Amino acid sequence: MKILFIQTGGTIDKDYPLLTRGYPFEITEPAVQRILENINPAFDFEILPLLQKDSLDLTEEDREKILQACIDSAVNKIIITHGTDTIIETAQKLSQVKDKVIILTGAMRPERFSNSDAGFNIGVAIGAINVLDNGIYIAMNGKIFDYQKVARDSETGKFLEI
Amino acid sequence: MKILFIQTGGTIDKDYPLLTRGYPFEITEPAVQRILENINPAFDFEILPLLQKDSLDLTEEDREKILQACIDSAVNKIIITHGTDTIIETAQKLSQVKDKVIILTGAMRPERFSNSDAGFNIGVAIGAINVLDNGIYIAMNGKIFDYQKVARDSETGKFLEI
Amino acid sequence: MKILFIQTGGTIDKDYPLLTRGYPFEITEPAVQRILENINPAFDFEILPLLQKDSLDLTEEDREKILQACIDSAVNKIIITHGTDTIIETAQKLSQVKDKVIILTGAMRPERFSNSDAGFNIGVAIGAINVLDNGIYIAMNGKIFDYQKVARDSETGKFLEI
Amino acid sequence: MKILFIQTGGTIDKDYPLLTRGYPFEITEPAVQRILENINPAFDFEILPLLQKDSLDLTEEDREKILQACIDSAVNKIIITHGTDTIIETAQKLSQVKDKVIILTGAMRPERFSNSDAGFNIGVAIGAINVLDNGIYIAMNGKIFDYQKVARDSETGKFLEI
């Protein structure tokens, strides 16, 4: 089994700069790399650091890039790490890809945090991608959602089936 | 979606006693409880703390208990946390259960460890259980194995498809 | 031994909001509280959540508040958690306090981070406050500096004796 | 400032072996090394991995080794990481060393644990060693104890001044 991980950014990757005068958190290397280094994977993988943006900042052009990366991929199992705020929009953009399994996931707390949900969420995506048929999915809060049947509760932030 | 988590013990649950003169690590509460408290699950679940043993210490009687708990379960999605040393043996014992999805998983490092694989492995099992048909499976190292098609590399400790 | 901990903010306390659309990191409860809950202290303490600001945003009025809190304190051992960017300025403001031991410290990475220096730095301050005579000090990078004899390397961010 | 860290073992260093069939926790590399790698020290140091034993297993011969290492040290600030069960005994053995500051510390939970007190305790020892006069001390629970004036509460495990 081979999986391509595409980094687009989001909370999952947010880190704190080591310099002085550091106000914001920065998105740097893909958190998924640190997670995979730790779990001794029995599958092959590649990591493509495509974008490093908060998902509120993704433009139509960025979504085109993500789509193109999926189309061009020789690997047919793709996990995209993404900010949770506009993850459903990006999933909708990818609906034209019919010959791959694509799962989008992210995290509510950066992987750097000791109480992060990042490792768990990546695990959920990897567990599901072992089994799923071709299609576009979102993995959050331990559930696998078809991209057309998911919405987000604006109060709790939780993803739900619709 | 509802999942029953059955605790049998193993490295995943190993903790350090808070007393003086503490030699060994103890297995106490199910680590899966701490993991689920942290990830805001979009599914219902129950946790059954059935056994708290290193898997090298499981007896035939213990495996009968695990089998009976699976048979008796009203919930048809079951994740069993288990020591990795004899996880395949227990999976084989469960082969007679035909009407449920049962995934056995564990961890190489206790959930208490800052670099544990526990949260990731539980995530893999939960991701897969969203999708799998009835059967008995093992989830380790990011892969889902049919219980009849898995072995363990005695040198590296990694699980592989056979 | 009794210690008063005064929270003023800084990286040490930075956390991630649990809501959607969360851009910035927030300063909420004092991180020192979480640290002390974990180490079974053999001393008494109070925590005063005075300010929750990045130290670049501290005003002269804020520094007056910090000074007043130190003067008013019945406890004569005080540890102030503070952003590292202007920690020396605040220390200089406190020079008029002659009858107490005051140590200012902070962290380069939030206490929420799994690789944070927060717990260590608080430990350094507490270890020193067991022993120090009255005066104003900064504890960073494992060293105790007299407030008049410390500067910060603008490239590496490390504190050094001058 | 230069500090010599001497590893003797104890809970602080306990780790989990990566092999199969791993019952016990092992003491391997000194945890203090991992802690120091993380905090950007403004002091020089050496680490001497002298022993790797649970402190209940230390023999008179082992304590002689520890004493000799302290006597032979060219560095006059020494921090010894040690199991908490017999830390007072070892401190008493070192009482003949008059020309150095020696602080013994350890941890109730391994440094590998996400909720470990190890980093904090090492911090307390380092903070105090910046300031203390020659003598033998124990640093636990945030307090610095003269080796002749400390005992341990056998129920709570906490160290107290006597």
C-alpha cells in the first residue's frame, strides 16, 4: 500500500518560531512527517509540501493547485492535511477526481501540542484508506464522511453527517 | 455509529505507580478512555475494562472471556486493546464471531509516553471500523490485516501481510 | 516556604482556542497552574492572574500594576511569568523592591507544546528561590541573572551575563 | 558555570524497550540529556553515565563508585540523577565531599511520560546550583533539602524537612 500525503497547511502544522519577537504561530514542515516517524509504518508513502496556509487564506488558485496535484499523482491513495475551516470547500473542488481515494483531514490543536488530536486524526484517515473505495472523504472526530454528506456545527466545531 | 472498546491490557495501558518502591509498571485504567476524552468523538461508545494483563500472561480462560464478551455484545463494532505479543492468537480465537466487525490493536509504547503510538493506532482502528465489513482484523503499524493473513517479524516487531 | 506566582502573559501561557475560525493563539489561564498540579509541591503557593499579554504589548501602566502587586504582596518570594521579549524592562521597573526575592521567567515555547521549556524554567526559578537573598533576578536558559547584569542576544534569543 | 551530571539510574531514566516480548522497563541513556537538548542551556555541562540501576538495587560498591566520581570531578557543581527510593542513603555517603555543591534529584514518573516531573526537577536542581554554597543537597517536590535534614513520607512519597 502506498499513500501520498499532501500538505496544504492549517492548525495541524502550526508551530512557534524560535526567534525573539515572535507573535504569530508559523506553518512550517508537515506535521504528518513527525507523526509517521513515530509509528513504524507498514506502508510506503511520500509527502508533498504543497502549501502552508491557514485554510481561511486559501484562494481559488490554491484549490486548483491541490486539484492538479491529485490528478497528477501516480499514487491512488491520497491524504490531504488541511485547515478545518474550509476543508469541505476543498473537498467539493476535488469531486471530479474519480479514480482515487482522497481523504481530507486536519486537527483542532497543532501536532506540537501535548494534547493534540493530530496523530489520532491522521490514524483515522490511514485506517480508512486501507479499506475505502474510490471517492472523496473527510475524516474528523473519528468519523469518515462522504464529502457530499457532511456539514460543520458552527458552535461546537464538530463535523456531522447530513 | 457506536463502538464497544474492550480493554484486555498490554503495553498500551502500562502506567507507573505513584507509590514509593515502585518496580514494575502497572496496567490500570484503559488508555483508550484518555485518548477519546481528547478527540471530541462524533460517535457513541462504551468501554468495557475486561482484563488488565500483559498478553504473555493471557490464559485460555481469559481468551474465552474475551470471546464471550464479543458474542454477548449488542454493539456490532468492537475494538479490542491488547498486548501485541499474543494479539494474533486472540484474533484466531474470535474467528467464530461472524456477525460483527472486530479489530484488535495495541501499542509498542504506553499511551502515557510522550512519543506513544497509542493514539495513532486507536485512530487507525476507528477509521477502519467506519468502513469494514464483518470480520476479524488486526490494526498495527498503520495497516489493517485480516486475522488469517498476518504474521509478526520477530526481529523488528513489525506486523506484515502473509 | 510560600511562593506567590504572578501571571503577566507571554509565550508560556499561549494556547489554541477551541472554536472554529481560530487564527491567533490566546493567553488564558496561567500555565504555571498546570505545571504545579503535576509535581506535588512541598511548598505553599498562590497564583495571581494579573495580566494576559504578550510582553511586546505591556504598557507603562501595566508595569506599574506589576510593581504594585509585588509591593503589596504579603509573601516575600515572588515568581513572575512573563513574555521574554521585554522581561528585562519589567525587571528594571521592580528594582525599588528591596525586601523580597523576585524572579522573572518565561518560555520560548508554550507550556502546551510537548517540547516546551516551560516546566524546566519554572523549576529553575523555584530551585533558586529556595536559596536566593532579596533582589530582582531573571531565570532563563538554566541560569539565574541579576537584573542589572543581563542582556539578550538578538540573534539566538539566549540570555547572557554582562 | 559548568555542571557535571552523573547518571545512576532510577525512575527518571526508565524507558520501554522497542523489541517484542518486553516485560520490564529498561534504564538506558540518561534522561537529563534529552531535557538539556530542549532548553538551550546558557551553561556548560558534561554527562557521566555511571550506573543504570533502580535505586533499590544499588550496592555499597555502587555508592563507593558514586563517591569516587564526585571526588575525582574537576567540575565543582554536580547534579546526580538517582532513584528516589534510596536517594537519602547515597546523599549520606557523599557527606565527606566538602569542596563541591552536590545536588541529588530524580523523578516520580519517567522523563518519557508526557506528564513527567523530570524536566521540572532537573530545573529545580539547576536553579539551586546557580546559588548554593558547597554542601550535599536533595532536590524534590520543588524544595532544596540539606541532606541531613530530610526524610520521606512513606505514605505519600513526598520529601519533607526534618
